Amino acid sequence: MRNLTIILILIISTLGPSFVIAVIGYGSIQALARNPSASPKIQTSMILAFVFAESIAVISLIVIFHLFVR
């Protein structure tokens, strides 16, 4: 039962940020298609959002390993 709990938490903690990254990528591509001249600002915002989404994933995985590994 404990292994199943760990597996489910790992799946949820990796799917959340993956979904966020997909939405950010889709939005940035749409914004670049509408206004190509604003690409430096859009690209900077996109990279920052990617970094924050990945940091949430890394922090959640660290917390999971800290809680369940003994």
C-alpha cells in the first residue's frame, strides 16, 4: 500500500508541472504568432515560467523522497 501511495504521488507531482509547461508553451507560440516583434519579451516570460514550473516539480520530488525514504 505504501508503494502505491508513493507511485501515485510521484505521478501527480510530475504531471502537474508537465501540464503547466505544455500550457505555457502553447500560449507563447500563440503570442509569437500574433506579434513576432515582441519575441524577446515573450521568450523571457516563457523561460521564467518554465523555471518556476520545474522548480515546483523538483521541490515536490524532494519533499516526497524526504517523507517516504527511510
